[in-house]
Amino acid sequence: MKITNKKIASRKSSVAWLQRQANDPYVARAHKDGYRARAAYKLIEMDEKFHFLRNGQVVVDLGAAPGSWSQYIARTYPKSKIFAMDLLEISPIVGVETYQGDFTSDEALRWLEDKLGLPAEEYGAGTADVVVSDMAPNTVGHKKTDHIRQMVLLEYALDFALRALKVGGTFVVKSFTGGSTGELVKQIKENFETVHHIKPPSSRKDSVEMFIVALGFKGIK
């Protein structure tokens, strides 16, 4: 792939990214299949392995932009209710209600609580079947710092999932390899029947991302 834009061509990181995109079979596949991003296949591969998505569910998609996970869910399970949220704008998707805002803010949480019919800050009254989170911080290139930032987002997502999920529900969340995740993983294992760590085939080999798939929410006692 030849870079003709001189400003882009002068930046090695931009050139490397463009070349990687051009040579990535998942990028081509996403374009062919009509998905907004190659990330769709991460959820597809996890769903095909663990079968946690079904028609008629209530699903929350956190860190959703540009919307490929919600696209897959709405396309494959059209009877489901899907609520998607991200800091970035999500272009409309048929069958998906979207919200642009900071998931960690009170305003965003109130929107989700209203859509799900959840009492504010109350546990044990969940109405969602699945909470998925592909949220990730803006990385700075320092592994320890990036890991800590990701763990903060994971902790927010977990706390929400414990409030939002029905008994038997599923929680899928992005994590980063390395660093300490012990306490969070312990909390997840205490609240779900089975917990799996997976790096989907479509996740780039040089990426530190992985996913936690927690099945069978036990409910808050």
C-alpha cells in the first residue's frame, strides 16, 4: 500500500497503522459483511464459543462506538432490546438505543437506570440479561499506567453489571494482560458460576487486550 499523503507518510506510526489495516483480513471481512469495525468478530467469536446471546434478551453494550458489537447483536438477535453507550457518537443502528456520554458519570448511569427500570444505587433488582463492555482508556504507552486505567473501567463496569443483571446473566468485559487483576477477578468469580479468560482469534497478536466472560450471575444475596 503506497501512502500518497505527504503529512501522513512522514509519520511512521500512521504509515504502520494504515499498512496493518490494509493487510488485515478482519478489516476486509468487516467491510464485506457490513460491520463498522473489525471488533465485531471478537464478540462473534466469544458468542460462538460460549453461546451467551439469544433472541429476546435485554443487552447493555458499554464502550460501543462505532457500534459493531451492537450491530451484530441487533442483526443476529433482532428481538433483543439493546442499549449502547460511548463517549463518542454512535451513528443510528436499527433496533439499538444509543447514548453519547461518560459511562462513569451520574447522567449516563441515570439514562441506563431509566432504560432498564433499575432503582438508583440498589442491588438485587436487575433486568438485563447481558452486559458487554469493550471500554478501553486512551493508552499512554506505559504498561503499568495503561493497565491501571483499564482496571478502573473494569471495576466501574463490574459494579454496574452486579446491579443491572438478572440472575443467570452474563458479563463480558475487556481487560489487559499484565499487572494485578486478582481482587477484581476474585469478585467476579464470587458472583458468577463460571469465569473464562479468552483472547479471541480476531484480537491482534501484538495487543495486550483479553476478555473475561462471566456466565451465570448468582444474584446479590
